Amino acid sequence: MIWYNKPAIWSEERDWLYLRAEGDTDFWRVTHYDFIRDNGHFYYREQAGDFVASVKVSGQYKNQYDQAGLMLRLDNHNWIKTGIEYVDEQQQVSAVVTREFSDWSVCPQPHNPPFVYFRLTRQNNSVRIDYSFDDFTYQMLRLAYFPADVSVQIGLMAAAPDGGGFDVTFEQFSVLDIS
């Protein structure tokens, strides 16, 4: 695994990763906010072909836009991130798809779950984004286009755009080749 914007504080043990997301970090391109940010934390591996990536995420979200989850990345103009994003004092299951410009979709979680499972399934030219609260029953959040036949970076993402940072734990990260 390789760091892109490695946080100052992090530790890893077998299938568990802890990090402190640093403040003033984000992944975003232009839309609505008219800025480009590419300084969030991303711990990834290279992956070709079709695959299913999954992880369990729990965070101490407290400031607007604190976020953690999975990221699939081709380059700084083409990527997908999904996870929990803290918006208006409530956790949101979130997805951002970026192809030059970022778009954003959310699904409010008023019960502020202690953890959420996320799954990205890449098949041909699409990525399916699913989430679960029990790792058995998954809900589809989004189906998005993503270029086929290119190797990508897949891994764990966290950022704290507006606050001073927060703690997050990732468990059971896996990537299964389904090519």
C-alpha cells in the first residue's frame, strides 16, 4: 500500500488502519465551490481489471464535511470517493464522482451509525457503490461511469476540509479480483 498525502498520525495492524485526518484537507474539483483540492489522505494499491473493494469505516466526525471511506482514482481529474461525510451535524452516506468536475450525492443517516460498510464494484466501464450497516444487506447508492481497461488506484480515503481534523478507523479492507 502507498500513501498519497500521508497523515502525520497513523498506524496499521493486519486488517486495521487508524489515522488522524488533518484539517484543511479535501478531494474536490470546481463544482459549486470554484476551487480544486487534492490534498486529502489516500492509502491505496494499484489494481487492474474488474474488482470488488470493501471496508468497514468508523469515525469521530465532528466538523462540517469530515469524511472517510473508499476511493478509486485514475488521476487528479478522474476519481470516485464514497463514505460517510458529516454535513449539518449529521452523517451522510456520500458519493462524489469526478470527471474534470465533481458531483456529489448524499443519503442522510439521522441515526449517526457507529460504523458503515462500503463496497465499490468495478465492472467494465462502470462502478457500483453500495453501503451496509451489517455487512449482509447492502443498498446501492450509485452506479457511475468510469473508464474501462485502465489500471487504477483503490484504497482508503479521509479528509477534514473545514475542521481541525478527526480520528477514523478502517477495518477489513479487501480487494477481490473478479476479472
